[in-house]
Amino acid sequence: MPKMKTHRGAAKRFEIKRTGKVMRRKAYGSHILTKKSSKRKRSFRQKQEVSPQDIGSVRRMLRQG
């Protein structure tokens, strides 16, 4: 049986921390930034945890349990 391959698109978008948390980038932070406040743009820099409903599918794509 061949090895299961990692979904390369998911590997570039998600990160699994040592604690087991699955992190992602926030949406809406890449363009049309002139109308967004500095506070809002600053919050886009932080990573956010993937919602519990989606963790299973993300882990499946990353082959992590």
C-alpha cells in the first residue's frame, strides 16, 4: 500500500503547534486595506485557532491523527 500524501495546499495554510492546536491565518487581511482601521489590520497578523468543527478535516489533510 502506498504512503498517504500530505495535502500541499493545506500544509501551506495550516500549522500544528506543539500543544496540538491547529492554527490558521485570519481572513480579509490581504487587500482593500485603506478603509480598514489600524487596530483591525493589526489583528490580522495574529494566527487564529481552527474551529472545532473543521479540525478533523484539516488534520486529515495534514495526516496528523
